[in-house]
Amino acid sequence: MMGLSSGADALADTGVHLVGYDRRAGVPPVTVQSWAAGERRGAVVPGAHAHDFLVLLFVEDGEDALRVDGHDWTLGAGDAFVIAPGAVVGPPDGHSPARVWAVFFPADAVDPGAAAPLASWHGHPLLAAFGSTAFGGHRRGGAQRLRVPDEDRPQWLAQLHELDAELRGRRDGYADAVRAHLTLLLVRLGRLRPGPPDDPGVEPLLAAVLDVVENRFREPISLRDIAAAVGLTPGHVTTVVGRRTGRTVQQWLTERRMREARRLLADTDLTVADIAHRVGYRDGGYFVRRFRAEHGVPPAAWRRAGRAG
């Protein structure tokens, strides 16, 4: 299939093949595929495999099933599903009972003019859904399911059709148009909320903890506050969240606050101090230190770099 190449290397001799993105000179590194219910999937790779690029799926109608990092997912109409680089995708049955759109792209496709490839793509605001694949989906795998509201689905389909048309038509300026459509699609993705808490591996307690984080991250809350909200001790909550996700409650809280801070820095002219308060930090100086630790630059510099770009 165009844009992808099945590498001969296996990951750690486990039989998991690495599928690399096949870059073509002068061609934007973005691939769009779609298949109707019952058709053979265009991206089928025999056996378990992993990608070195990002994958975005959108289910137009019907139902489909995927296995990612050992977890089984059932996808339905209106689901957007992201798979991060390196996640192990189980061998599909070759046919899908759903109508599905798929977008494949390496991380640097969102910023081809960057001085270096986006190796540290986890911190890029347009790729936040891929970088936080444990938020709202299963907790250790590289996948996440998000729900597209009914009223937004026509816009998603239109965006996918336009992206596909630009890639097929290759009219003058199409490379810029492809990047623009991909950017808009990723903006839409970033506005979605995680799927319902019945996803595999998400027990009710974990879902409850993450709901508290989502609903109250703008407050100056602590681990003790979150534990009290779910009716358990801080130690119990710490153990469950750590075992299931490999992260602490504080790390989840910080990740959510930083995601909102990036949005406010990009979309508003609020001062850094105002943004600190809006994402739950009483001390603006502490917010700046936390932001620098997460992103390598302070908030003001991050905003300037984004607007200059």
C-alpha cells in the first residue's frame, strides 16, 4: 500500500514486524485509506506488527474489532481510534464489518519545516491524543478510543474526503493543502473526550479517579482530595492507579493541566499568571517551573514559538 513499507526486522525476535512509513520525495508523508463493510483491509500485515508512524481510524458506520498491545477493542460508528508508534497490533482477520477511514502519518508530517524531526512528538499539542493514549483507554497500551458527537460526524467525514481528494488529485499546492487538512483533523481530534469507561482494562475505580481529574483539574486539588472524592484512602488510590497505568495520580493531574495550559497559551492572550490559576496552580512561579520541566521551555517561550510557527 502506498506510504507504508513492511520492514524485515522483527522487534526483539518476537515475530512482531515493524512497519515503516515509506517516504517518497516530493510527496507529503500522509496516507488515507477507507474500506467498506466486508472489504479486505488495505493495511493488513500478516501476523502481529507495530508501526513507526501514527494511526488515526474513524468508524463511519458498523462495528469493528482490534487487538492492540494485548487488549481487545470493539469500535462502533462515530468512534475515533488512535494508535501510537510502537504499539503492537494483533493480526486482523482481513475483513472488517464496518466502514472505516484510516489516516497514517509520521509525527513530523505536522511540521515538515522543523529543524529536526519530531522525535519528541509526545509533547506536541496537535498530537496530544496520541501522547496520552493511556488517558481514557486501556492504561498501558498505545491506543485510545474517543467519541465523535453525532452532530460533528459529517464534518469529520467531509475533512477525510477532502484530505483524500487532495492526496489523489495532486493539484498545485496540494502538499500545503494536505498539511492544512491534517492539522484541522488533529485539532478536531484534540477536542474530543475519551470514550466511555467500559474500554478494556478500565476498572470502575480507575475510571472514577480519572473522572475526578478531568472534572476538577482546574482546582488546586491534591491526591488526598481525589481519594476523598472516590471514597478511598490516598494509599489505595495510589496503588491501583500505579499498578494499572504505571503513572501516579499526580502525573495524570499534571498531564491534564499541561494539556489545558497549552490550549490556553495557543488560543488566548491570557497572561501566564492567569493561565496558572485557570489550570489549578495558586503559585504562578511553580506553574512556570512545572511547565518548563514538562516542555523544556517556559510558557511564554512556548507561546512565542507556536505563534511564530
